[in-house]
Amino acid sequence: MEIDIGFWLTLAVFISGVIWLLDWKFKLRERGGKAVKETVEFTNSLLPVFFVVLVIRSFVVEPFTIPSGSMLPTLEVNDFILVNKFAYGLRLPVTNTRILDLGDPERGDVMVFRYPLKPAQNFIKRVVGVPGDRISQRGGQLYINGEPLPREQIASERMGRLQETLYEETLGETRHLVRHEAEINPFTGALMSRSEDKDWVVGEGEYFMVGDNRNNSNDSRYWGMVPEDHIVGKAFLIWMHWRPGLSLPSFSRNGAIDKLDDAD
């Protein structure tokens, strides 16, 4: 079951605020019994904590954990990341309505958004298409407005019947790594593309999102565009990697998500 933390945090602030207001107006602690007094004091002590957390989480920064390998090699499973909540404008909690426009997603951004088919679930992918773009896929290669995304092969490894290839790709002003995995034809030795050749047009207020693990990502190529009101924020930092269980957290991956940008 997906838990909407923003909803429950907002509800906690609302209930605590109502109790505080009733206490201020009707002197609940003075008129009620011991149980009422203790309850009011407890909720009043939590109200500023809930409020500060809600403000930071809704308007400043929010932590997320990477649950799958769809963004390999950029993000690994169990990476802990931070997401800038105001990069694309200030949004109200719960409704996600934008109340202040501070910018729009750009090609190459790593963005967290609400999964269109299940809005209670957060997804993270890379922005490939912005409003007005024509996106095409041919033999596993992505094209934007008729031009192939510039990429340079940097490594390739055969693993049984699979061929893993790493590319350095340029998307907008962002350079990053992408991973392609293809099956090898056992008779001819040729690589067999898993990707269907297809075309898309990105509408107004929509974004085309694709994972960096190109052949192992559930993204816009399969379920369509991400509406503007589903945007959560821009992922910008890996701050910890911690596998479940008894393992200790690792900080060796700390730093900007697209570290290639700093490797000039």
C-alpha cells in the first residue's frame, strides 16, 4: 500500500491547529479534566514540529529512496537522494497545485513525479521531451525533432546471451551515462533490440520521461506523458547509499547526481 505522507502530514497540522485554536478560544486546558489537558499539551507541542516539517518537505527539499534499477547507472537501488521542491515552482501540499512559477523542467533534468497510472506512487526518470517536441525511437536510439541524441560508447561487455553497453549521452546541457542491454542472437551473433520503433508528440503542459537504463525502464514509452500537475521536483543530490538489513550506510556515492557535469 502506498502511503501519501504529504496528505497525512497536512492532516496532522490541520488537526493540531484546530485543537490549538479551540484551546486558545475556549481554554480547554483550564475547563477540561486531566486527560483533556494532557492531550491538548501533547498536540500543541507537536504542532510546530509538524508545521516546520510540512513547510520544508512541501516547499524546500524532500528525501527519496531509489527502489529500482530503472535509472542505472546514474542512480543505484537503495541510493538516498534529495529533491528540490521549488526548482519548478512552489506547489501546495496534497493538491500539488502550482502557486508560484519559478521555472520549467528542461531536457536532461532528473525529475521525480507522480506516476500517471497510479498518482499515489512516485517515479523518477530523466526529462527527454518538453512541450512541442517530437520524440522517435528507432532500433533503441532516441531522436528529438528528427535529430538523434548525441552519444559516445564508452564500454561494452558480453554477459552470456546479453550485451551490456554504456554510453555517454548529451541531452540539452546535461552529459550523463545511459545503459543499453540487448539480447544476442544465438545463431547470427547480432544484437536484437527490445525496443519498439515508435513516435510521440509532447503536448502542452506535458513531459516525456525515460529511464537511463533504457531497456529496463517503465517510462513514457509505454504509458505516455507526465502532466505538469504531477511534477514533484528536481532530483539533484545523492547523500547516502544504504542496503536493507544489517549493512552500514555508505557515503562513497555522495555528490551531484550527474557527476559527469563536474568532470570537465
